[in-house]
Amino acid sequence: MSGESAAYAKQFFAGRRVRLAVPLAEGAPFQEWGKVCSLERDLVEIELSRDLLHPQACLQLGRTIHLNLLDGTSGLGCNGSLIALKRPHRLVLRLLDQVAPYEQREFYRQDLSLQLDFRLPPSQLPQEIRERWRQCRWAAEFASQLPDPGEAPELDSLRKEILAGVERREAAPPVAVNISGGGMRLNMKERLHPGILVELGIYLPPPRKVLEVVGEVVQVTASADRDHFSTALRYRLIDEADRDRLIAYISAQQMWQLSQQPVRPAAPAPAPYQPSLGARRLAVGLLLLTAFLGCQVRSTLVARERGEKQEIARLFDQAMLEFLRQRK
């Protein structure tokens, strides 16, 4: 049993639940649950959790479906090509790549300007495309290595030929892309159909690194004048180390763009409250009235403490004495 087949047997055992990203005719993939029924080498049969799927679900033979094996907070995943549809809710997929960690962080998107080498492969057979991808990765790695002492002239000539091709492709003008660790969107003159596989060479700035990727067209939207087509691609084949390099570059560019934004001035402190002239006069009047009443209350209390009568009582007693005196 090959290494990949052993890894598949370890992960895709009968009864295990998986989550499938079912392609739709428009928009993001539809998330559907299923369980593994059987596995034979790289062929896995999955029964979906429901008989009826989304009305726009695209389940044509040859379409790529991403499988997630959730395990706690982080999961594993890989891509599969639909090769048979036994019933509307039972699929047979051929697993295409290694089972690798699947993380949401790879889908953080950023608008960048990058040099891309966009190629249509001579055929759409997954096995041939995978082999061409491996050869392109080997060529890029071989060209980046320093020649060994006593290296054969044929190898030196091959390295120079590969480097010359890389330099020619790097001379192409940059392209505006909305890119993430899981895919990209760019404008193209040519209209491609969803499901087509394309080869991509992504050139990161110095230190120079060429990332060889195979992408799948998942959505195409024509402009109003049909002068160009907004094309969304999802990575089908990408080395995980290259994915990490791409994510690190996207994050660094995002931080740099944020640092270039002008600093917003601090909001001015609110001005202290300035009462109007009428309000000030009213406040002074209330203050004086309060002081007068306070003095009156205090004088009354002091008079009571000394045994003295209030002024009204004193005047009343004086009037009564005068009245009695007049009566006599």
C-alpha cells in the first residue's frame, strides 16, 4: 500500500463523518455533511446526510469537491474528483492530494499586485495535471539551488534554461488580484468555464520565490461591457510550505497597508459649559435667597435658645397691654 493510500485508509474509515464543499452554479460552495461508506485505495464512497441538495448544486462528473475531516478546533482536508453518482445522495470521489491541515486563516483575502504566470494545461486529465505540477515544482526547486562542484554540464545548461524562462515570465507586468491562501480572483480577457484546471506560477518579491499551483475555476462573472471576466480560482494543488509562504506574504502586505493609512487626529475635548447671562443672574438670585432664609432660620433658633420671643409675639403682647390700659 502506497503512502497516500495508507494515509487515506487512516482518515477515511467507514462511518466517519465528513463535510463536503459542494460546488454551486453561483456563489460560494454549499456545505453538506456525509459519512464514509467505503474506501478502496483512493476511491471513497460517501453518503450524504440528505436526499435533496441545493437546487444550484453542480455534481457533474469531474467536478472537484473539498472534503473536511473535522477534529476538535483544527481539521484535516483534501480534494476529491467526482467520478460516479450512484444515487442523488451517494457520491464516489477519487482523492487527489494529501490529507493536510485545513485552517480558516488561509481564506483571509487581500488586494495585491503580483506577477502571475497563467497557463492552460494541454489536457484536463487530473493525473497528467498532477504530474506536470510535480515537474514544475521540481524545476523551480532545482533552478533555485546553487550548482554542485563538478556538476555535469548538462545539469548546468538545464538550470540556466529554467532560470531564463523564469526571468522571461517575471518580466510580465503585475496583475491586480484579490488573493488568499485558498484561492484568488482576477480579471481576464478570456472567458473560462467553471471546473477548468489551470496552472499558475505566483512570483513573490525578493527573496525571489516561485510558487507552482494548480487552480480550478469556480466562478466567472462578465463585466457590463463584456470586455473582461472576473474569474475566481480555488487552489487544487499547492504545496503546504508554499501555502504558508503565501499566507505570510499576504499578512505582511496587509500590515504594511494598514501602517500607511493616515493617523486620525484625536477628537477635541468638549468645551467647558458656559452658562448664559440670564442663567447666571438666576443662580445668583437663588443663592442670595437661600442665604437670607438660612440667616432667618438661624436667628429664630438662636432667639428660642435665649428664651426671647419672636418679634410678632412681642408686638402682640405690647398691643394687648395697650388695649388693657385703654380699658382702664
